[in-house]
Amino acid sequence: MTALYVLDVPENVSIPKLAAQDPAVTVSRIGPYFEITSDGEIVLDRENSGCRHAVWYSCVGGVAGGEIVQHDKIALRVGPR
């Protein structure tokens, strides 16, 4: 299971909303974070998130069971180990 953690602040809310559109992804809460999980890869498109670059590059609060394989102006991809 791959997990991406995003702090629950107003600037980041569009990220878990975007992630929840993927049927292979589950979005839940753990403490002050959104926990975005998948058995496979988590792929988020920056343009579809509506995030400004500064928010996009600072949204990752943590990763478990995987690693960031792409985090640029195009996408954020977290793949399983």
C-alpha cells in the first residue's frame, strides 16, 4: 500500500479532492492530514489540481510504503516500493 500525506489546510484541499476522483485511490483522514492511499501508483496532475506552483511544491507532508518518482510542474507521482 502506497500512502501520500497532505496537511489539511485550505490551500491543499484541492489535492485530496483530485485524488478522490481516481477509483483506485482512497482518501481518508489521519490526525491533521489527508491520507491518500492506493495499492498501486498515486498520480496527481498539477494543472487539474488548480494549485499554484508554491502550494504544489510544498503539499507533501509525507510518504509511506512508496517513494516520490515525479514531482514537477506536470505531476506528482508516488510509486510503491
